[in-house]
Amino acid sequence: MKEYYFPVVKFISLLFLIAYFMAASWEWAGETGMELFLLACLLAVSMYYEVAREKRLFIFLTEAFLLLVLLFLYGEYCFFLLPIVLLDGLTFFSAPLVSYFLPLLGAAYDLDYAYPYISFCLFVIILYIQHHVIIKEYRSYLVDFEKQESQLKRSLNHKDVFLKNKLEQNRLHFENRILAEKARLSQSLHDKLGHSINGSIYQLEACKVLVEREPVKTQHRMDQVILSLRESMDEIRSILREETPDKKQMALLQLTDLCESCRQKYGIHAEVILEDSITYDPAQIKASIWEVILDNTFEAVSNALKYAQCQNIRIRIMILNQFIRCHISDDGVGCGEIVEGMGLQGMKQRTRELGGTLSVKSVNGFEINMILPFDV
């Protein structure tokens, strides 16, 4: 219904004009029937012009012709129809906005009706400007906006499909890696330990038979079995050392998972940054150091989520030549006076046990700085 408000208002305006012409045409009682017929034709053509999608030029010319006939036959009474017909033509030819005020010049045709004519002109001009200029531009803007929205939706759908495919590929990739590692570990255990353990079992079975008849020989074989089993245990330890995940990688994975939980559960942007040194030996950093870094970081992030009211959390780990530094900061409300509760005391105690130091400060948020030596 909103789309047809303009034709409705235009129809009501023309009906008002027809009523005006009827009231002013009693002196031509004999010609009133023809006058009303022509006015009705003009009204019908004008309304059809608004709803037509084709041959609008022909309809407009018919409208203009009917107006000329009415002006020729009935003069100034029909002159009030000029603004509507003229504005129909201006909108059809997409004339400049300033041309919409041309109907006002018709006030000079008959000065006796100048004021009512100007009032009616201004009403019609405002109506046409609102519909054909303001609302038209707004509709064009909405169309462009809907196109952009549709493009964004398609783009998001494409990205969603791409990310889902990427996640599925990564999942399959890591599953294949895990299966490959399991297969390699199984093959390694079989190749290095299978024959040795089987041989030890056979020798022990033989020892059960010979233990009473040949005790010396049995003792010698048992010594060989013990030696073989010790070598097998060394092989197991060697394989497990090779297969044990790197402590640094495990710690970074846990910290990355912590940051992802902050983003998903609390809408807080959290990131972990690692700055390696090219001169240090990774073997120098013991598991105990990474455990303290993890425990203290989890405690610091937990406190930030509870009290900081922050939007960003940053975890920065710097591996230097002789020590490792961990800096945790947020952009929350901070505090005027730092009161050490059990959380901070526990963090400092864990750090001191490894010979490190921990300091805190609250300026534009909250910051925790840990420094831990390698030679723990």
C-alpha cells in the first residue's frame, strides 16, 4: 500500500479540482456534462500514467492533449491542472530539480487566482519532489544496499564453506599424521624390541628346563636374558624420549587454546606472542620453567577475566640468551593499590622456587612480568 501513496494523493487532488470546477461552472450548465467527461478522461489518463510500465510517453501526450482541450473550452477554471500535467512531463524526461518550480510561472496567467494557484502549485511541487527525487534516491540507495548485503552474504557463505573445508582438511591432515606416528612408533617398537623380547622369552623357557640339570649353564643364560632386557629398556627409554612432545610446543598450544577460549566465551581478544633467540639452546629450557609459565599465565588471565573488565589480553614470551621473560598485560580498569592475594602470592612463590623474579604494576590496565633463568 505504501508504494501507491503518491497515485492516491494525486487522485484525491484531481478529485478536489474537479469538485472545484463543478462548483465554478454552474453558469455553463449546458456544457457541464462534456466538461465532466473530459475531466474524467484526464483523471483516468493521469492515474494510468502512474501505474503504466510501457508507452508512458504516449500516455503523457494524451494527458497533455486533454489539458489543452479543457483550457481551450473552459479557460481559467482548468488552468489549475497545468502543474500536475507539467510535472508529469518533467519527471518523465528526468528534468533538473530546479525545473520543478516552472509551474509557478502560471500565476501570471490570471492574477485573480494567483494566491490559490501558487498554494496549489507548492503543494503539488513538494509532493512530486518528495516522490520522484527524495524517495527515488532513497529507493536507489536501498537497492544498492540490498545488493551489497547480498554480495556480503554470498561472500560470507563462500568464506564459511572455504573455512569448513579448510578445517576438514586440517582435521584429516592431523589425523593422518597421528596415524602415521602411531604406525611408525609401532613399527619401531616391533623392529627394535620384538625380536629381543621374544628371544628373552625363549631363553627363560629353556632355563626352566635346564635349571636343575645344568645350573651353571642356566645361570649364564639368565645373565644374558637380564642383559638383553636391560638393553630393551634402554631402547624403550630412547624411543619415548624421541616421541615425547616438545615442552615449548605443548606450552604454546595450551596458551593458544587459552586465548581462543577468551575470544569464544568472553568476547575478549587475547593473543600469545613468542620471540625466539637464535643463540639459545632449546634443551636448556627445562619442563619446570614452562610449567611455571603456564600456571602463572592461567592465574593471571583468570584474574583479568574476573576483575579487569578488559577487551584485550596480551601474553608475550621472550626467549633470551640466559633467561626467559613472560609479560602478561590487559587494558582493563586496573587498580589504584595492588593487594597481593593468594593468587599473586602463589605466582611469586612458584617463580622464586626456580630462582626467578615476578613484578606487577597497574598503569592503564594490569601488567605481570616474569623473568626465569635457564639454569634451574
